[in-house]
Amino acid sequence: MKYSTQKLAYPYFIAALLLFMVQVLAGVLAGSVYAMPNFLSESLPFHIIRMIHTNALLVWLLLGYFGAAYFLIPEESERDIHSPKVAWLQLFIFVFAALAAVVSYLAGVHEGREFLEQPLWIKILLVVAFLLFLYNVSMTVLKGRKTVVTTILLLGMWGAALMFLFAFYNPGNLALDKMYWWYVVHIWVEGVWELIMASMLAFLLIKMTGVDREVIEKWLYVIVGLALFSGLLGTGHHYYWIGTPGYWQWIGSIFSVLEVLPFFAMVLWCFHMVYRSGRNHPNKAAMLWSLGCPVMAFFGAGVWGLLHSFSQVNFYSHGTQITAAHGHMAFYGAYVMLNLAFFTYALPQLRNAQPYNQILNMWSFWVMTAAMAFMTFTLTFAGVLQTHLQRVVGMGFMEIQQQLDLFYWMRLLAGVAFLVGALMYLYATLGPTTKQVSSSPNMQPAAR
Amino acid sequence: MSERLTKSAARNIFYGGTAFFIVLFIALSVHTHLYIVNTSTDETTLTESVTRGKHVWERNACINCHSLLGEGAYFAPELGNVWVRYGGRDHAEGARMGLKAWMRAQPTRVPGRRQMPQFNLSEQELDDLIDFFEWTSRIDTQGWPPNTAG
């Protein structure tokens, strides 16, 4: 670590990991309600648990990106972060807003559009924190060395902030509401977030493989190009059945196929760069996560997305457990693993220790990844059965759900296993380092 | 390919292509917006009570259990066509009474069955919410869902 302000990433990563735990705990609770429907039904109803589950996810992922930006921008721009005070203020506002949202949900105070349930004043706080961040990192980048990594990262961040403004537009016409709601939801996760993802991966590849920056950055352009060319019109696969014109069925189907390409390109990119370098980076756990991330993103976002995004298929599968299956593996593969990879890479440096508890960290990788894969399979089976019984046979929703009990129990099992994996990760990255060899700057090996 | 494609060419393709697709997306969005307002939804019957009903729907976060036009939590039934499922197209009063009775009877407390909380909606709120369901059921959704099961 060359710049002292890179340390700003540390509190961001801790806050992110704590909210990750909140998210997973809420997930296990929600999974329990699926298996045992009367559980908590009057003290903490399902809709509240689910709001905490999804909102905590979005907030901790963003905290991870913010922290990653504070960590990588000084190294890329070759200068310290413009204002550490603003970064602390931003963290304080953002975490306060997140906790206020959780308390507010528990008290039953919320707005009602999915994922955008935060009361108006909390949404405004989130925007304020986001603007502080953009100001801080943009100033740093403008005054320093310009690299493709920081340019793409900033494009992704500015785009995310810009699209979030549609969260404030809620027309009375439901179809219009839904159309612009997807501007936030789709263009985040299948558009600008992919820019953030690709630039963070690019930084990790540059640092860990030692392959020439020029080569990595050229492919970074290709990947983010593929992401936006396919992702923008790919919004069409959400515009099939919500009162939007029929031509979206063509556009959405075609561009959904293309949306697989950036993820496939990321797999090739990461593996090729690691293969080409032949260098053995000592942080093996970070390498494992960095390779696992594009692979699971390819399956979760790419393959499971394509599975149900042709309009002819989606006509039957829309709004079933198939969507839940896809959502879980896509978020895990693309964005959860991305952050966990980055934390695994950066935390040893931030804590001034050698890469430590690598074995435990790698076990947590396999436990979480296997649990999420199993969860996705069970939900996929549940979804296929539900699609047939409900959309083809025409049975009632509640009647079908009882037949899916076995799958929901297996999903709960997977959820508990995932929680175990997440706790292992937490211990491996933030746990005691007393037995580790502390690294002073002049003793540091190839790990940078 | 890696030899022929230079970094500056990759950059130009990225910026040029992105600009092209943004413009295309905005153009299609404008058309879609107009199509929704003029063709697929009935703005003339988008009354005060429908709008109030949408707010009842939002204030109680119904979307975090139910789905509406297939989007939501998949934990509870689809409600975009609940008006049709309750026979509202043929017997509006019967459907209205049935929906109110159902929401008032929650939670059922039946063991092993998913529970809907009691939201204590007023008569006015119930009517507004049902007006919202009725209006929603008339959105032209390209024939979705495949059947009344939703």
C-alpha cells in the first residue's frame, strides 16, 4: 500500500461485511418462513424480512464499491484521495441512512416500490452521500494520472447515481411507474454496475498477474462495450408484459442473448491473463475469488438469465421461482463475489498483515459457492414445477406452493450452509492476526 | 484479433457504440412512454381513487410478498389479474365484496399455510385499492398471464 488515504477503504469494508451478515441472516429467516409459514408471521412478517434482505444487499455492495474506489484510485491516480474528511462524512451518512432504513422497516414505515422502499428522506441522504463520493473521487482522478480503470469506474459510478434519480419519479400510471423503475433496477445491475465490476476486476488482474496494463485495459474497453451495447436494449426483456409495446419481445430476446457475451468475455479475460502471467501471486485466496467471480457471474447472470429471457419462455416463467433462482446466483456471482474478491485482496494490506487464513478463506469460497449453486438448483426445480402447474395446467398459486415444500426445505438448508460460509469468510478476513507475520514495507514480497 | 485491435480502436468503439445505443434506447423509450399513455393503459379512468389505491398498495409494501404483472416477491399470489380471478369483469360488486372480506379475514392462522398480516385498511382504503386492481387488470399486457391463475 503506497498511499495513506487508501486506509479509508478499511472502515468501508467492515461496514459492508457487517451489512452482508445482516443480509444473509435476513435471508435465512425468509427461507425459514418459506419452509415454516407460521414462523414469525405476526411478529416479523415476511415482507419486512424481505425488504431488509434485498436492501442490505444493495447497500453493502455499494459500500464495497466505494471502499474499493478509495483503495484503488490512489494507486491508479498516483496521489492521495482529495479529502479524507469528506470520505468519512460520506461513510457516516451512508451507514446512518442504511441503519435508519432497517429501523424504519421494522417499525412498518416504508415506501412501496420493490427495492426502493426507503422513505423519501433516506433516499435523499443516500443521494447526498453518493454526491460526496463522486465529488471526492472525481477530484482525485482529475488531478492525478488518468487510467482506463479509473475512467470506467467513474463512468459506472456516475451512471449509477444518475439512474438512481429515477427512484424519485413515481407516476400514478402503474405501467409508466414500472417502465422507469427498470431504469434504476436493470440499468444498474445489467448496465453501469458491470462497468464497476469490470474495472475492479481489471485492477485486481493488473496487480495480481502483472500482465501489461495496456493489454488488460484494451480488453476492459471491449468488455464494457459489450456490456452496454447488449445491456441497454436488454432492458427490453423486462418490457414484455407490463403494458409496453410488442416490439420489445423481439428486442429483449435478441439482446438478452448478447447480454451473455460480456460475462463470457470476462471469464476468458481473467483466465487468459492469469495463464499468460505464469506468476504465482501469494494471495491465493484473492486469486480464487477473482477467477470464481466471472465464472459464477457467467452462469448466474448469463446462463440462468438466458434460460428465461426469451419472450416465448418468459410468457410462462415470468414471476415464478425461476426468477428467484436467477436473481440469487446472478447477484452472488457478479457482485457479491466481486466484493469478496476485492476485500480478500485488500484487507491483508489494510491490516498490515501477510495474506493470512488463506485456507479458511478458500474453504469459505467453496462453501458459499456450493451453497449458492445448490440453492439455485432447488429454486430452479421449484420454478419449473410451478411454471408447469400454474401457467400450463392453471392450478391455483397457494395449492402449488404446498407441493414445493421439499424444495423450500432444501433451499433453507443451502441458506444455513451459506451463512456458515459467510461466517468463515468473516473470521478469515477480519479475525485475529496475532500469529501472523506482520509485514513492514521493506520486507514486503511481490504482493503489492 | 488481439493483434489487429488497438487500444484506441477499442476505446472508440466503446464510446461510439455506447452513444449509439443510448440514443436508440432513448428514442424507443419515448415511443414506449407515449404508447403506454395513449394505447396500453386507460388514462381516462385513472381516477383519484386509483392513484390513492396505488399508494395504499405501496404504503403496505404489498410487492414484498405478492407480484404485480409478474414483478415482486413470488411469495404470495399474482394480483395484476386478481380482479379477473374474482370474477370482477362479470360481477363487479361480488368481486369487490369478496376481496374486502378476504383482506379483513387475515391472518387465517391456518397451520402450514402462508400468512397474510392484517393491515387494518379503512373502508375507503379498501375501495381505493380495489379500484387500483380493477384499473390494473385492464392494462394491455400482450396477453399475459397465460390463465387466470396468474
